[in-house]
Amino acid sequence: ELSNGLRALLISDFSGADGKAEGEDGEDKGASEEREEEQQGEEEGDSGEGSEEDEEEDEEEEQDSDFDELDEDNAAAALCISVGSFSDPDDLPGLAHFLEHMVFMGSEKYPAENGFDAFLKKHGGSDNASTDCERTIFQFDVQRKYFREALDRWAQFFICPLMIEDAIDREVEAVDSEYQLARPSDSHRKEMLFGSLAKPGHPMGKFCWGNAQTLKHEPREKQINTYQRLRHFWRRYYSAHYMTLAVQSKGTRTETIATRPPSLYKAASQLPGEPRVDFSDLQQPFDTPAFNKLYRVVPVRKVHALTISWAVPPQGKHYRVKPLHYISWLIGHEGTGSILSLLRKKCWALALFGGNSETGFDQNTTYSIFSISITLTDQGYQNFYEVVHFVFQYLKMLQTLGPQQRSDLYTYIHIYIYIYVYTDPIEFVENICENMQLFPKDDFLTGDQLMFEYDPQVISAALSLLTPDRANLLLLSPENEGHCPLREKWFGTCYSMEDISDEWAQRWTGDFELNPELHLPAENKFIATDFALKTADCPDSEFPVRVVNTDRGCLWYKKDNKFKIPKAYIRFNLISPMIQKSPENLVLFDIFVNILAHNLAEPAYEADVAQLEYKLVAGEHGLVIRLKGFNHKLPLLLKLIVDHLAEFSADPGVFTMFSEQLKKTYFNILIKPERLGKDVRLLILEHCRWSVIQKYQAVMKGLTVDDLLTFVSGLKAELYTEGLVQGNFTRMFLKCVALIKLQFQPLSAEVPVLFRVVELPQKQHLCKVKSLNKGDANSEVTVYYQSGLKNLREHALMELMVMHMEEPCFDFLRTKETLGYQVYPTCRNTSGVLGFSVTVETQATKFSTEFVEAKIEEFLVSFGERLSSLSEESFRTQVTALIKLKECEDAHLGEEVDRNWFEVVTQQYVFKRLNKEIEALKLFTQEELVSWFLEHRNNSRKLSVHVVGYGVEENDPTEQSAACSTDSPDNPPSSAYGEVSELTFLPISSPLLQDVKLISDIRAFTSSLPLHPYHKILS
């Protein structure tokens, strides 16, 4: 701790000299650029088994650029300031969030508004920031060589930020756009509604997002000077004694920072010190009559979801015991005797999550939330009180039995930490700087993860608070539409409030019976006990080696001798010609994967708890099986999956449950502008692709369980399987991997693992469709340039061009033109066909999509001029940055596996791809880059896709609140849910686009276009 109050932690990473740190293991990243995994689930984990949507939310839409994923070898820093939205002034909601944006708009020492982002992009870095209830976090990473200069530039934001008045109005629009993008999110809407239930005057009731109304229009009406208040807020709270700093770099470089401190160490003391903000006296914010009620809510998506919540005293002081973690582990268990197991047997629920997310909303100094969220089926919704009763019965059982010292729970957590989970430096320091605000010094690294002590009294005290009379029930369903007259102020959520049913309230008040089908989980037999590293039984190899190659498939293998951890990865792709034959087959494939995951859920759950993870993915052309975890018991999990696949069966009730769920899932995909835009773009570009709309039409027509069993029989009859095994296995183990039990025949003809792509004409085309989310203001504009069949060298050149484009694109379209919060260029690899695009997500209440298109064109003109005047030094700097990113060693085994699996699943097998791209980059000249860009502009095969939101700029009537009215004879029902079974094509209205060819019939347009042959990027 320094004399000015700043607390700093310097982390030296000495790995790399003789092997990486022993660590694992980020989320698997899908490598294929245009994979369609949306059928697997819906956002926020609400759609049930086999869900890939949570991964999709985190991943870029297209994963064709390696440099986005390879920054783990950078140095990183993060700063946590103990102030957040709880400290917002009552007359300026969202000010803390707005300040988080504004401090990045240049400093006195480095005045360029986007100078820091430009510096990071030039040197392979990134940055981000977030505002929570009581904390604000800033973080960045950059190549180690430039870390000290980046640290100084970053520090200036907290020492002397520019925050010029001219930037205020522009950046308010970015904050407003972020808010508009969040409005259709049911999870955000639930949070705002929940916060509104707090006692009057409690900060939980504040509008933490901020928007143009609260930060610009209302302050002007009230003659509030936002600029002066922003500066006052910064002076008051961005002070050294509120700050914790975590810095990570390679060994000696961190020591240099310690001996020659960055400017942030000393300069932050120039800020006046005042007592820390403390909200801990505002306890029990939800101790009100309005809390213990049933709230029915109309969601944006089509989903039935029940959330049962309790507000308990803040649990931060019990971090060594983590009582809520203990309870959530039992509540969220999915094995025999669990709540979810019982609900699945009744076909009442698809998923259950319990616990505390440890975000500021769920846990702060005034309360902690314990919630149980259940995704219900149609039947489950009809019986939701019974579902609640099962939950209360389980909790009563836990309270009756009292805490148990579960060896399996404590063992797996400590094993998980012992085999340390290596994360990117930027994620690591972000986590640590916040831990420094919460825990004593000795627990900075593990205070948020380990259960240090078992204290039954603390656990019992928390359990005793989870009673029916203290619970809040939140029931989301489209069925609530027309019965919810109340409207939440900021997100417009329609809801109703009612007392708990007298029948159930009286039943829960008494000594209600326990359910004999509910019991504690058995001890876990999947927990690994053998962590020995296997001795290699074959020559070491840098890349995977094909060890099996038959007409039924092939298997690739690589023994891990680099990371030296007792873990392994197993992946298979079971390719079948049945999948892409029709939209009906695609729907049946989705149902099959969901039911297979459902059948596995209970028997495989113990393996999941024991850090043996599996995922079943309905890929474009095959069933992808992914396993990872401690190698000791991983073969048991593989055998379990293969057995269930070979002996697949489908109960009619389960079939109906997932058929109904898929209707909602497809609907929920199509109402997202970014997903609809992708669907339309790929429907145009990829020949014989079936759209999500066609899948929705197929499932709505109705399919039977006999259709499913016929499809699965055909699917399993002929297959081609490709596999990859990597990690702590010997070659002898591979004998256990064979999928012999499936008894399939080889394919009669080869099945391509990609689509053929149309060759766009040398003229601009526009496909403009109306958003399928009725009333949603959000629009998306993507301008795509097709390059064609190119080799590996040209793909590297496109990456370089897009990397040059990123910062000026952000500066022009977001910072200066304020078109939207999400603005980005992307390198596109569409089934082997190269291209690039620029995307802007905007709002129809502010801009028309045609205006945005014109602004993108302005940007591309200015970018061409900028590229032509680029100095040789600047060009070389960017080339070096991209090379350095590609040269970064893998941070964990999972990254190496992802890269190798991409080569296997795309059947390209160029395992040296990174090395080849690096060699190509070293030979590029500035003239080639300029010529490459101009070639696409002058001979453009250009396709624009507009998804048009609802708003005055698109000549729509102003938003109505009819959805919150109640049905009556005088007030016929008006649904907020639009029809998604067909596209509505819109005409061109702007004179600027009169020369553009409009696409209003996609099949008619594409049927006349030539097709590129199948193409792989091999050399």
C-alpha cells in the first residue's frame, strides 16, 4: 500500500522459459467461421439441454481471425475503484457509468480521443471497462514491449482525463445505444424490475444504465450542468484511496515496474482524500410487503421461466465458508434425487440454476440474493405452483438434515484450484484487482474461489432464511400477455403483482410433508484420484498424427508434453448426409441432440461435477461430441455417451416437450437483429443452406416421434467419424476410443463439410428486411465485400487490412458519428470464400439504416485515403503486431486443441497454418495492402444486409404501451409478439441508394448466380 492510499499488486509470470505454467483451461471456442449452433439453446441459459447459446453469446459471430484469440502472452493491468452506480446522484441516473465512458476520451498528456485504443490496436492489445453497483473496473493488455508506455497512457485517464464538453453529447449517445441494446434482454429487464421492489431511497432502485433522457435531455430541462457534475464526481471518487491496481507481466519486466513505478502510483495522490462511501447501513432493502408476492412478467423472448429469490444479509464476511455456494451446489445438482431430476421426469422443466452470481446486483454491502431459476416447459408453466412446492420441499429437507461435510464438493473445488486454472492475463488482473477490494492480502488470489472452512452454523443460518414466507416469485411467460397492467419505468417491462395463492400460502405456513423422491446426492465416483503424468509410448510430435484411417473415419492423436497437466481432450465429429437434406431433417437433428443430452443429463451429471465436461453440438454436417477434463475417468464418460448414442430412445412426452421448446428457441433467435442479419446473409451466400425461418416453419407444421426414430436410424446407419485425442493419454489408450458399438457402415458418397458459395455480381446489392421483434428499435447494418477463392497468403493479408481498419472504424462511426454502441469490421471466411464486412448496430429512433449505410461508405472512402498515406513505419508496426499475436504461445492446452480441431473438423489438416501466415506477413508491402483494399472497392462484389428496427427514422409510429394493458371486451388483445415465419422485405427510400440493386426474393436472386467450387485454404 502506497502513501497515497493506492494498493498495488505486481504479478510476475515466470512461465515460458522451460514450459508454460501448469494451467488450464478456457472455454472451448468454436473455430468454424459460419457454424450454426443456434438451435442448441437460447440466451442466458434459459432454453434447456444441449445449450450452446451461452457460448455463442460470448463468441464473435465469425471465428475466422486467429489474432482475436491469441493475446494471452500480453502484459496486462486492471484498476478497481470502489465506486459504482449506488453513488449516482438522484438527479443524474447513470452518471457513474457515463464517467466510465468519458475518462477514456483522451487525457491532458495524450489528448487524442481515440489515442489509447489506436495505440493498443497497433501493438496487439485490447481494453474494456465495466460499472457495477459499488465498483468500477478498467483493464487493458498489450504486447509486453509496449507495456510501460501503455501503462502511462492508461494512468493519465485517472490523473488528468480531458473530458471536454464537446465529447459529452457524443458519448451520451454511446451510453444510450448501449442501453437500447440491453432493453430486449430479459435478464436485464428482470434485474431492473427486481431492483424497483427495494425500499424507497435504497440505491437498488436507481437506474444504473443511464441514457440520453437522464444524462442529456432532463438535465437541460432542469438546468443541470452535466459536465460540471461529471468533473465533480470524478474528483470526489476517482481517488487513490479508493483504488486497487493489479499488474501482470513476465518476470523481470514486472520487477522493472516495481523499481520504476508508473505515473499512476504517485499522481493519484493529487486527488482529495475523503472517507470511503459506505452503504452497509442500508440493510434489508427488500424487507417490504411487496417482496413476498408473485410477479407475472411478459418476456421479450418466448420462454416460460420461474425465478424464486430470497434477499438475505450480505454474505461477503463469510467468504471463507461460502454458505450460499454450498447450498447452490446441492440445489443445482442434477443427479438422482435432485429437484431437476424430478421435474425432468414429469417433463416440467428443461434447466435449473441456483445460487448467487456474485455480481454487484446479487451481492453487495447491503444484501445478498439467493435465487433459483427454472426454465419451464408448457406443462411446467401450467403447474408452476407445484414446481415451487418441490423447491420448498427440497429446502425443508436440507434444513431438517442440517449441513453435511460433503467430501466430493470440497475435494473437487480444491483439485480444481490445485491444477490451477490459467486465464488470460487481462481476465486474471481484472479478477484480482476486485478481490483486493474484498479480501485480506493472503486471500487475494483464491478468496473468491476456495471454500476454506466448513462451518455448519454459518451454513445453517443461511439455510434457515430460505423459507416460503420470505420468497419472491417471478414468473415469465408469453401467456401473461394481456394480464399485466403495470409497466417498469426504464425497460418498459409489463408485469402484474398478486398475493401468493391462499391454498399454497396456507400449505407452506404449516408443517408440510417432505417428498420421498428428493434426497441428497450420492458420493461422486467420477472424481479423479490418479493425477500422474503418463510416459509417452511413441515419438514426440509437434502436431497431431493420424493413427487411424479407414473408410469409416480417422483419428488424430497428440500426446501433451508441453503443459504437463493430468488432463485431456477428446473430440469427435460424426458426419452424416441425412442432416442437410431438408429443414425437417435439421429440426429432427436438433430434437435428437436435445433428447440425447436430456437422456445423458442425470447419469453424466456426476462426471460434470468432477470436472469432466462434455458438450453435444448439432453441427452443420454432423454431431460433434466434445469432452475434456482429468484424464483418469474421461474414458468412462466417453463410454457413457457412446452407449446412450447407440441405444438412443425417445419417450413421446420428452419428444413433445422438446418440439414445443424448439418453437420458442427458433422464435427467440429470429427476434434478435444480429441473428436475423446473419441468417439472411448466409441464406444469400451459401447454396442449399436452410434458414432458421425454414426450420421454424418445419417445426410449426408438426413432426412425430416416429419421424424422429426413422431419422436417427438413418443417421446412425451410415457415418464418417473424425476424432482428435490430445493430452495426458498414451497411444495405447486409443484402443478404448473406438466407436465400435455404433455399428455403422461407411458413407456411400463423400459428404462435404462446407457449403458451396455463390459468386456475387460486380454490383452492389441490398437486402433490407424488417426486424421480427415487434417494437424493438434496434437495427443492424452489415456491408459485406466478397473477395473470392483465395489462398492462405491472401487470408493473412485480409486479416492485416481488417486490423488496420478496427480503430479508425470505431473512431469514425461510433466516437464521431455516434451511430451506435457496436461498430466493428470483420474478416469473413464463408465456407472457404474470403471477404470482409463492416457492421453497425444502431437504433431506428435515431438513424435510418440507409443513413448508416451512407456513413459506412463515407468511412470506407476516408479509410482508403488513410491507408494510402500510411507511413512505412506505421505499416511495419501493424504487421509486427499481428505477427507477435500469432507467435504468442498457447496459454493452455485448450487453445492448442481448438486450433488443431479446426483443421480436423474442416478437413484441411494444415496444422502449421499459423507458421505459414507469419511467413506470409513478413513479405507483405504497404503497396500490396493499399492495392488489396482498392481492388475490393473498385471491383466490388458488395452485399448489404439491413435489419430494420422500429422507430421514427424508419417512419414507424411512436412506441405504444398497449402490451401492458389488460384484455377486456372493450380492449381486444394486442400481442407484442410478431410473426416470424416469413421475412418482410422493404424498399429503398434514399436517393443515395437508387443505383443499388434491391433483393426482395432471395431464391430468385441466387438461382441465377454462378457457384464457387468447394474450396479449402491449404496453401
